[in-house]
Amino acid sequence: RVGKSGTVLGVDMTSEMVASARKNVRDVKAQKSRTGNRGDVSIRLGEIEYLPVADNLVDVVISNCVVNLSLDQSRVYREVCRVLKPGGRICNSDVVQIHTLPESLRTAEAQCA
């Protein structure tokens, strides 16, 4: 939940997903405006390694299977720390590799064979 003065900020790296998310926000706002319940939502185009967000602005960062797509995961977490307010938190759902994969499984071609 977001409080009355809170804001939801979404970031995606593809213009198609940003457009789709913005349309969904407009649709939801239209429905909620009839009931007097409006939220502040902003969708931005950007990359997780270079978030289009000011320093110390965010209370919570939520990431759903995005960090594993980055080639520079350390940079991702530095960005998260940059945008989080002091005491802020991250909620991350992602793929984690615990053991080294055998050589036979390290390429996309091997995984599709």
C-alpha cells in the first residue's frame, strides 16, 4: 500500500512496456477517479543499472526477475543503494545460481538442445 502522499514509480527498459504500463495506469486512474481514490503513479523509461531517479528518494525498491538479466549486477545494487532513502529496503525475487553450472549447460544453445 501507498499512503496518501506516496508515489509509485515504475521503470522499464523498453518503450513498449512503458507505453503499456502507462495505458494501464490511465485505465486504473479513470476507474478510481469515479470513487474518489486516486494514486500518484509515474512510469519511466530507464535501465536498472542507471535508474532515472534522484538520490535518496525511494522507500522500497521492488524487483521481479530483473537483476539476473543485468551483466553488471554489482552496479544494479549500487544504484538501488543510491536511490533508497536511509532505512529503505529492497524486495527482490530473482533467479539465483548456487553452484557452478557444468560446461555443457553454460550456453543458450546447450540449454535448448
